[in-house]
Amino acid sequence: MSLAHRNDADRRRQEAKRARGRTFVAITFVPVVLALALVATLFADVITDTVSWQIVEPAYTTESWSFTEGFAFFSTWENVVEKELVARGEDPAVVLDDPEERRKFRLRNRVELLWQLDGAPLRYVVTSSRDDTVADYGFFEGLRQLDAIRAEAGEGQEVRLNPWLDAAFLTKNASRTPVMAGLGNALIGTLWVIGLVIVFSLPIGVGAAIYLEEYAPDNAVTRFIELNIRNLAGVPSVVYGILGLYAFVRVFEFGPTVLSAALTLSLLILPVVIIAAREAIKAVPPSLRQASYGLGATKWQTVSQVVLPNAITGITTGMILAVARAIGETAPLLLVGAAAFIPRAPEGPLSTYTVVPIQIYSWVAENDVEFAHVASAGILVLLAVLLVLYGAAFYLRRRFERSW
Amino acid sequence: MSQASKRAAEAIGIQRSVRRNLGDQAIRVVLFLAASVSVVTTFAVIYALSSETIAFFADPAVTFREFFTGTRWTPLFPENQQAFGIAPLVVGTLNVTFVALLVGLPLGLGSAIYLSEFATARVRRTIMPILEVLAGIPTVVLGYFALFFVTSLLREVIPGLNLFNPTSAGLVMGFMILPTVSSISIDSMQAVPRAIREGAYALGASRYEVVLKVVVPAALSGIVASFILAMSRAIGETMIVALAAGQKPTFTFDLRETIATMTSFIVQAATGDQPMGSIGSRALYAVGATLFVITLALNLASGQIVRRFAERYE
């Protein structure tokens, strides 16, 4: 074989090798793109799901009576229903004899005493208390077929773009009616639960980390504690729910309350807090401790006045991430008795409660077009809170990262 | 200074240091108690699970044989229609986990190789936080995404796909475990020393040969450990399956069928009103115990692999 020939073969082999290399890099790059695409799709899906095109029948005034007429007539609620339904040409018995129908009618209609400037000043009116949804279309679907939807809307109905996430969404409470549902009590419940989680898990977590890093002798007991922490970090969250159900709800008889939820979530995030706090404490260089001892400080003085102040950023970062996890936890709280419908916002540790992710779960589980929009509005609020927390954690980590 | 006042000063000093020592001792005890909370937690979990599980098996309606070999699971049914074979739940869990691992392991490993070996520092700094966000998305949100987005997409492609199915749930769960796989794998690949890579380069290896034939084999213990940990997380994941895979225990390997997993049964039993002490509520603990044992075994195995097979570089 001639030299030129060999060079040629070499070059071809090298070229093939380089091509294989490029293919390999491309193959490993695909998963990264897919992961980013999934995150982007998820956010886009959630955001577009919070608006929908709807054909609605607007709230309307159906009847109106003078004050004296109304006063005499409205002494019983049945009269209102009967008169209203007869006016609509429907059979009053259908509503009056069925408790469920009565409840629905009450939700949909209200009797109001109106002060009018023209005509007789005081009048009773019956209004349907909310707009009635006839049909619901997703954001993009609606954009594509807007004309068809407009044509579909009947007499007196209108087509509108409904934003499910507005300021009122944050104060409205759980409801069987999608447009009336909101996060109100759930937000207050989450604040209560998370507040208590911080109160429980911060001192215990940091205390445990200080013990393991600064005090613990290297013996079997210490190794056993460390083994426990590692294993607890891998226990599925639903198992913590079972523990909470057994220990806090039943044995300690706290019941399905804020306190049971907070204790359960505290145990759940404790391994995360301990591991993060240990890392932060470990990062404080021994020379600082030795300088402190050299000045005659005791162990605790050294820990509390030298180690902890220098580890505080790392501990805070770890705590923020742990709290972010606790905020989104759903499964364990389903076991320790978070209820989707609670009449009042919690007023203390022993109140019944609901939290944001539980509301989202119950809305998704409804498996209904409109409740899906409500769920996505709730999810957007939850994700916004979590993104703020993650942002804060990343900022702290970058801003205060220092090398010794 | 007189002899007496010197002695007095010394005594005060000793007193002070004794008090200081006592204070330090007390603090030490308090910190030890904080550290032992995790031990108490472990024992509480084991006690809660085992006491109710023993009560479950003590019930004359339940036999070990049926629990491990039966193929029907209906403990929440009325009394004369109950069956206690856990197999449908285990198989359901396996279906979802299989899809999740099929998606999550290659994607996790691939992205780990790219981020650890090929990406520039800037790309890594941008992408890693996004992966952390992915890992931090609450699973109830992923369940919503699986049910409303992925399922409706897949139903146009896969004929006969049920509304609730392990395919969508597993697919989304694959992305949930991706950050677990990639972050642990990245750590173990980064731990492979520079000298070994450079030795391979000196032998004429190209960059991808170094990655494929040197770095990945050297980091294999960490990668395998990350796989096992990811599997344990997939088995224990609850909200995605409760929302998107269904709550109907079915003994089937058809990935289009509605199923139930161990975790989704726990949710179902807990959210229905099972009176305490009823067979339905005890079944919840029995399934919880099974889940706990499986995930604990996987976690311990993962830890063992890291310790036993990790390459040590001096």
C-alpha cells in the first residue's frame, strides 16, 4: 500500500471518529433540550389554561315588585321560587320538592331590595346571581374558531374571554361552582401550616446539624443517627402521611388539624434541613473555630458566635428550599385530614384546614372543563410562590458564596 | 495582691468555669435530643406500620397466602366482596415505574453526560437551576399536566388509551426523576480525577471515547446508585399516579388500562371515610408497610453500592 493511500485511510478513519464524536454530543444534548421543553410546555400549558373563551348568559333581572307588594309576598322563600319559576314558564314543584334543586336555585338567584331613583323608590327584584356558562373553549381553540363560537352563541348570550386568575381568585373560597371557587381559605391555611413547620423544623434541624458537626463523637450512636437521617430522606412522602395519621391525628388526638399537618411536614423536611445545615456548618473553616478557642471562648460560644453567623446563609438557603418543598406537598396532607371544603379559615393550630395543593388536587380530581381552569389558576399562584422562593435561594447562594 | 484574695479569685474562676461547663453540657444534651428526633421518627414509622399491619393479618378474612398470591384487591368493597391480593397494586406500580424509568434513566444519564463533560460553564450555570426547578415542581402540578395535557395528546396517537393510564403518568414521572438521576450522576462523573482523563487523551483517545470508555465506567457506581434511587422515588410517588393513572386495581400489563398503584390506593383509602380499625383502614397500613419495605431496601442498596463499589483515587 502506498503512503498516500495510507494517509487517505487514516484521514477517513479520523473523519469517521470525529463524526461519531459529534453524534454522541448531539445524543447527550437531546435530553437537555427535552427537559427544558417539558418545563416550558408545562408553564405554557398552565398559563394558557388560566384563560378560556366562554359563551355565557349574563346575570339578569327577572322580576321586580314594589316594596309593599314584595314585603307581603316574600315572607316565605317558597313564594319567591314559585313566582319566579312560573314567570319563567317552568314547573315550581321540580325545584321545591328536591333539596338539591333548591340548593342550586338559592346559589343561582337572589332576592334584593333595591333603592331606585326613578319610579317607586323601593323595589324587590329577583336576579340570577351569577353568569351562566353555556360552553367553554380553550384559549387557542377559541382563537381559531372565534367566528364559529360567536355564531353558536344564542339570543342574549355573549362570548367573552374569561380570566380565571384575578385578584378575587385569591380571596374567594372553595365552591361547587367553578366561577365562584378561589384560594382564600387555602392560602391562609398554607400560611398557618408553613409558619408552624418553620417553627418546628428550623430549631430541631439546625440543632441536629450542630450536634452532628460540632459535638458528636465518632461512635456507633452517631453513625446510627446519620444512617437514620439518610434513610428518612428517601422515605416516600405518603409514608410520612401514614405516620402523621397514626401518631398525630389518632394517638395524640390532635385530629385533622393545622397542628397535625405542620408536625407531619416538619418530620418530612427535617432530613433536608439537617443535611443542608450540616453542609453550611462544614463549610466554615476550622481556623475560625481555633481562633475563637484561642481567645478563651467555650464550645457553645464558638458555635453560637462564630460558626452559626458564618453558616447562616447556607442554612437560610437550605431552609428556603425545604419550605418550598413543604408548600407543594399534597400526598401526606391528604392522609392527615386536609379537607377540600372547610367553612372557615383556620384560626389556630387546632383548627381544621385546607392548603393550596389540596385545593388544586380536588379541582383536578373534579375532571371538569371549568374546574381545570380553576386548577390551573391555583397552580399558577403556587408556581409563582415557589419560583420566588427558588429565586431567593439561588440569589443567596450566588451573592454570599465565599471561599475561605 | 494578698494570698487570700488570690485564692478567692481562683475560686471564682473555677466556679465560673464549672458553671460554663454545666451550661455547655446542658446545650450538648439539648442538641443531642434534636439529633435523635430522626431516630424516633424512624421507630415511629416502623411501629405505626407494623402494629396496624399485624392487626390487618390477624383479621380472619385475611391470609398471608392470599395477600402475596391473590390477584384481586378490593378491601374497600362491602364485606362479602372483599379480596386481599396485593398483586394488582404491585403490578400497577411496576407498570408506571417501568415507563418512568424507560424515560427517566436515559434522559437523566444523557443530560448528566452533556452537562458534566461537554457543556461550557455558562450553559451549565443556566441549565442546572432549570433542572432544579423541574425537580421542585410539586407533583400535584405534574399530575395535572399528565392528565390534561399529556393524556389528551397521547390519546390522539395511541388507540384505546384510557383517560387514566400508566403511560401518561409514567412519562411525566420520567421527567420528575430526571433531575435525581442527572444530579447524582454529574457528581460522580465530576469526581473522576483529571489525571485519568488525561492519561486516556495521551493514549490518543478522542473526547467522546474518554467520556464513554473512561469517565462513565469510572463513575458507574454513582450512576447505578442514582438509577436505584430514581426507581425508589418513582415507586413512592403519589400525586401523579393518583390523578393520572387511576384508582382501579387491575392485574394487567397493558399500559393503556386504568390501574391503581400502592400509593394511589393509600390516597384512595385515606380520602374515603374508612372508620378507624376497619379492615379498609388497616389495608392502608399493610400497603404502606409493603411500600416502605420496598423503598427502604432500594435506598439501602443504593447507599451500599456507592460505598462498596466507588472507585477510590488516592
